[in-house]
Amino acid sequence: MKFSHILLTTDLSDESLRAFAPAADLARESGAKLTLLHVVQDVQVAPHGAPLAPPVSAPDVGNLVDAARHRLDEQKALLGSGLNVECAVTASPDIAERVASYAKEHGCDLIALSTHGRSGFRRFVLGSVAEAILRHAHVPVMCFPRPE
């Protein structure tokens, strides 16, 4: 199978780096463009004193996006040379939906990601973004689990 545009997601953690080498190798072999994407979770809140007003973004979302862009540039260097790599940062209340819609909007034909491998109570409380991406995606998703 040959790919033309691979979307590599990162939550900027060390665990997300597990998917970098295999995704970069696949992009090199396929001659594919690689987009490194981070989605800042935009937790929207009701304006103080106006509970019926539409929710608004938290005031620090812009700062979080700027910080993520800087961190993405650092992570991009880990992908090595010989690749067509683009970095993208976006904000959304729902990370999984945004990853899936970004892939569709930008013509990505594969989503690559690393899972944190949470289970039990931690998974119940924190959820599984990787699992939600699998449910929302319209293209194949390649997941790299945490090693045993």
C-alpha cells in the first residue's frame, strides 16, 4: 500500500514519539508528505455572569497554541531528513473529531498515532483519544501501543 499524505499526531509527550520513526520510514518509502499535528484542547466555558451566553474559549488558548508550535518544531527535528514535513497546530473542544476532520480536509490517506495504553480507572476517567480517533476517522489509522 502506498500513501501520499500521512498525518502524524502528537500530544507533545514522550510517549507520542513512538510513532515518529515508523511513520517517517513509511513516508520515505512512499514518497509521502508528512504532517505533524497537535490539537490543543479548547475547553470552552460560559462567560462569567452570563450563563445563557454561548461558550467561549479560555483566554490562554492562544498561548497554548503558540507554545505547541514551538514544541512541534523541536519534535519535527526528530523525524530526520529526506522528508516533506509540515507542522500544524489547531484548537478544538474535541481532539478526536478534529484529528479526523483535519485528515479529511487536507487529503490525508493515513493517520499515525501512539497510544498511552491506559486501562482500568485511568482509562475510564481520562478516556482514550486514540480509540475515539479510530471511531471518527474516514481513513486507515495506524496505532503504536506502549511496549510491554
